[in-house]
Amino acid sequence: MTIDDTTPIAALTVGDFKELMHNLRQQPREEARPEVRHRRYVYGLQGIRDIFGCSHATAQRYKDTIIRDAVIQNGRKIVVDVELALQLFNQNGREAR
């Protein structure tokens, strides 16, 4: 008897079922979902000041230049992806100073 996806469970013997379960356990387990990366955000110019330990004017300059791609701004609301901001700063920060 050939067991495939269309074989009814009721048609299996206990031995067939045991063999099927044993084969399923031997196969490598795939991840149910991809790894979720948790992002850390800071808010406002104060958040930028906290990340870089700089003055208000310097935080404004960084927001507008070096870390621009890490900043989301809607009106007066500013949200900064910390990891991306640090990455951009390390890549470009030395050139802008």
C-alpha cells in the first residue's frame, strides 16, 4: 500500500501510522515564522540628543543630514529608528563633522 496525501487516516494500520510519525519526527523542523526583529525607537530631538549625547542644535543638524533616513517626521512628531540612526552615523558621521 502506498501512502500519499490522499490516503484516508482510517485506511492506515497502526504500523503505517507509527512509521509515518517516525518519518515526520526525523525531518528537520522548519521555522513557523521568520525571526522578528524588534526595533527600538526614540522620539523627538530629545531622543536624538540622548542617543548621541549632543546639544539641541547638533541634534537638529543630525536629523536633517546624517540620520535623515532613520527619521520619520509628521508635522512636529519625530520618530527615530535607533539602530538605523547609529548605523548611518557610523557610516557618514565622521565626514559630516
